[in-house]
Amino acid sequence: MLRLSLYAISSAVLASCATSTAPAPEAQGWTYPASKTVTQVDTYHGVEIQDPYRWLEELDAPDTRAWIEAQNQLSGEYLAKIPARDAIRARLTELWNYERYGLPNKEGGKYFITRNDGLQNQSVLYVMDRLDGEARVLLDPNTLSSDGTVALSGTAVSPDGKYLAYGTSSGGSDWQEWRVRDIATGQDLPDKLSWVKFSGAAWNKDGSGFYYSRYDEPTGENKLKALNENQQVWFHRVGTAQSEDVLVYRRPDQPKWGFGADVSDDGRYLTLNVWQGTDERNRFFYKDLSTPDAPVVELIAELEAAFNFVGNDGTRFYFHTNLQAPRYRLIAIDIARPERANWQEVIAESDATLQQVEWVGGQFVAEYLRDARSEVRRFGRDGKTLGDIALPGLGTASGFSGKPEDQETFYSFTSFTVPTDIYRYDFSTGQSTLFRRPTVAFDGSQYETTQVFYTSADGTRVPMFITARKGTPRDASQPTLLYAYGGFNIPVTPSYSVPVATWLDRGGIYAVANIRGGGEYGQAWHQAAVKTQRQKAFDDFIAAAEFLIAERYTSAEHLAIHGRSNGGLLTAAVLLQRPELYAAAVPGVGVLDMLRFNRFTIGWAWESDYGSPQNPAEFQALRAYSPLHNVKPGVEYPATLITTGDHDDRVYPAHSFKFTAALQAAAATGGPILTRIETRGGHGAGKPTSMQIDEWTDVLSFLGKHTGTAP
């Protein structure tokens, strides 16, 4: 999630039913749909803030639906007239039409793997008795809806390989429904679990049932808008109704706590990763399942550092942590002697960021990031190095899951120009073999990725990947798309993308800036751009644009910026702060009203990164960059396409609606200012292939028109 409201605004709120309809603004011949205004004033720490488009927060109100229809009609007519549109759609369709696989997962003596034949809306889950055996369809999500908008959101196979617990989401929502399927027959049992969100399923050792986390059913008319609080852990026994589920753990005194439930590989312990918003720090509790009515033990009771449970060797619990190690290390805590004086370091912090550790094959597989690209090392249970797992180049490796007794694991490798390959690693030989390699209609050998380092406003050295066709001249004329995320400790690493391949294929340059706020260099890199320091992320992104222009990769007339979710906030903020730097901007599903983000769904959880409007100092910082509150009339803003989905219950779509209305109302010259609102579309996860092709046809057509890619 955006990696996943503290309390209601306590300031006086002046609300009025009075409305007015401003004349539709015109810019360069544009007539935008009229957006009425209301008299709505909120007071924060003595400061009055107008919110004239508050009415757009009511998604299903007739006025809002009419506004959505009018905006989509305007943008649809504009985009349909772009000459390159048909060619872009054809190329996207051609490039998307390739066979791709997920990582195999072994459970109960069987292998489970997802496969998409190319243009299927959703990938299909298969089961095999042997790795080289015949695959049979276990679950085809494409049969669950006519338009492909019901997606598989999670799976868990019982230890005996008898049952599949699987979650689905509809229309892009984060809400899930979980069911149970008999693997032998392929038939569903009557089990149905509702109001599940931010949860998987963790089977107990005998396969009789599983643990999961859920919320109470939201109240009120708009359930997509309701705050998500008071998550609880439940146990579901196979073959019973949800009403018979057993409550395992809840904390009504801590409504902001969430619980990631899992069962240790030996089946003895229920582990609870206790998260609080999107804070990288967490608590950790456990319950001994071998003892009836055993209490939940608060092993890590304070919010001090990140403690990511890796696995256990009896009572010895391993944690990937940034405790006294900003770039992370691995420690061991014996729960029989849990005092801190007895904690042991297993893998020390290094000069690379230890991103993840897997306890598999009787050893630790450690995934590192060095300047945002992958390195993989192996360690014994005593922490002694066993060597590296060689990777085929500059890119991103992920996977390496399994059980301590497994003799194999699987991992993927990808880069900006190489689609995802899947490898099998054999612990007995120490060798990787290629398991699946897709065949695509894109020749990655014609392109090259280089990594550069540039200097931000405060002197910080920031890395950036630049991918372009070999021999591309540095004459400042190249259409360039700049992307970043910069938040929630999430690193942006090289990966293959059909839209990016299409952009490259049409002569564009693609740049990814690894700005502060992300997790590329561990805790310090993340914390450098949170709360009152958020502007540093924006400064880093602006400096990336200035570097690309100064080094003659491109010019302001050919440079576009794009980001999604937190990256949508980033894109909107910098297009307002430095509009002269960009020819076009596409902020996608962005957090754009920084004074009300914590009032919707899971938005309160983001205060760990953004801060809270209820804190005076943090309010001042939020107000200073909040896109909705920093639109200025009379400014020539770049051509902007704001994208969202009307079912987005991660970043509530009213963020994009209100920002669109404000930007259109301020339009002078420049533009156009358009929005594209996907109906039955959410934040992005599970979006069907056909819908992705539609969206990217529009986005790339828009970007190409305003940056000058090939007609």
C-alpha cells in the first residue's frame, strides 16, 4: 500500500449550504466543465483555509457523477484526436502480449505458479505435482467477472496441500473477500470471509484453518470513505461460517494498531507483526500454539525500530532490523531468554542496504541494495558468509522464499530493458538455472541504462538511472520522462515495464531518480524527507530535472514528469513549484489535499511520513506544499493529465477531483488541464490488462504530444 484519522480536526469548521457556480475558465481556447464552489472554511491553529470543492468528496452524489462524466468526456475527446494514439495502442498491445510467470511456490508436495498468456486480464493460478510436470488450472480469476475487474489479491496453501485460501478484490478496492478451494477437485467450499483488508491467510500446522485480520463492517453510506481502525485477528476453521470464527487478538485501546498474522514454519508459534500506520517501526508479539490458551506475549512492546520476523530455529527468533543499524542487520532473540542483554547479532550492518532476509535451505539469503541495484549474499546460521548468488547484470532480484528444509528456491531478475526472468537456485550445488524466460517483441539490446549521480539543493548526492536507445545524442532535444516515488521507505529499483518499453521504442528517454524519502539507502535516507523535511524530496526531484536539462539529455520543452500515489503528490507538488521546467505532467492517484488526507480510509496511517495537520509545525509544512492549496491563478502550468479511479479506497479519489477543479479554475495560458477518471478502477493493484492498455494509451499519447515523441 501507499505503504498503508488520528483524530477529527478539532478546529472550528464553518460550513454553509450556499453554493455558487464559477464561469467555466477558458485557456488557449479551452472551456472546462464548470465546477461549482461552496462556502466551506476550516480553521487550523487559527488559520482559516477555504475548501470550495468539498462537495466533490461525496463520490456518489449526482453533482459529482455529472462532473466525472463531463470531465471524462472532455479528456476523451482531446485524447482521441492525438494522431499517434492508434499506433501507441497497437504497440502497447503487441508488447503486452507475452507469456509471463510468477515465482513458483512449493507446499504440500505440490508447486503453485501463476501464468498469463499475454493479454489475459488476470493471471491464472496453476498447480503441478512436479516442477516439470503438467500444469492444471486451479483458479482462473478471469471467470469471476465479465470485465476482468475482480482480481486475485492473495493466496495461501494449507501445509498438507489440500486447500487453497484465496482473496479477491473487486473494482480495484483494498477490501477483500476470502474463500477456500479444494485443490483436488477445484471446487470452492461454502466458506466466505468479508471485510478483510491488509491481510493474508496463515494456516495452522494441521491445515484445519487459518488466521487472518479484519475490520468491523464500515457504517454509513460511503463505505469506501470510512476510516479503517480497530483491526482484529481471527481464526477461521475450514467448513464453517465466518460468524463462527474465533477472535484471537484485538486491542480496542489502540485503534490505530494493525496486525500481520503468520505461523512459524515449525507450526508452533503464531507471530503478530504489529504495525502502526506506515511507520517503518513496529512491535512484535507471539503466541505459543502448542499450549492451549497460551497468552499473547509482547516480545517487542515499544515502537523503537523495525523488527521484521525472518524465521525461527526452535526458540531462537531471527529479525531483520534497523535497531542501531540504519542500513539494517540480522539479529537473534531467544524467547526463552528475551532480555536485551542476550540479543545476538547474526549478520552485521554493511555499506549496502540489507533489504530483506530469507531463512531457507538451512541458511540465510540476504538481499542487498547498493545504489538502488540488487546484490544477493548467503550466510550460515552462525552468520558466516557462504558466498554470493551471481546476478546477470544491473537490475533487481527478488524472491528466495521457502522453508528451512528446502533444497531449492526461486527468484526473479529484471531490469529496465529485460523482462522478468525466473531462476531456480539449488542449495546443494550453489547454482542458478533459468526456469522461465519470456519472449517479447522488444529488443532490449538496442538500449542501455546508465547510473548517474547529481547534486540536490542542499548538496546531497542523489543517484538516477537513465535509459535510452544506444547512440542517442545529447542535443537537448530528446523527449524525456522523469519518474520518482520518494516515500515510505520504498526503494525504486530497475524493472521492466511495457509502457516504459513503448516510450523507449518511440524515441523517448526514461529517467528514474532515487530521491530521499525512499528506502534506497536505509533509514537515514527515508527519514531525511519525512514530515517537516518533506520538501527535500521535492528538491531532489527538481534537481533531477535540472540535471537532465543542464547535461543536455533534454530541455524544458521536451521534459515530462510522472508519479503515482505518493509519487502523484510529488509530481503535483513540483509542477506547481517549478512549472517552467516541464512540458507535461501526469500525477496519478495522488495524495493532493494534505490537510484532509487523514480523514479518508487508511489515510491516517500516512502521518508517519507526512505528519499531521493537527500538529502546528507539521501543519505549516503541509500547507506549504499541499498541491490543492498552492495552485496560483495566472500561472502558465504545463500540460497536465490527472489520473485516478472512482473506486480508489487507498488514496480517496476526491484528492484528484478537487485538485483538477482548482487547477482548471486557475488556468491562464498553457495546459490543457485534464483528468482521466477510471470507472470501476481503484488504486492500481489487480487492474485488468485491457484497462491498463487503455490507460497507458491515453497517458503515452498525452505525454508524446506535449514532449515531441514520434508521430
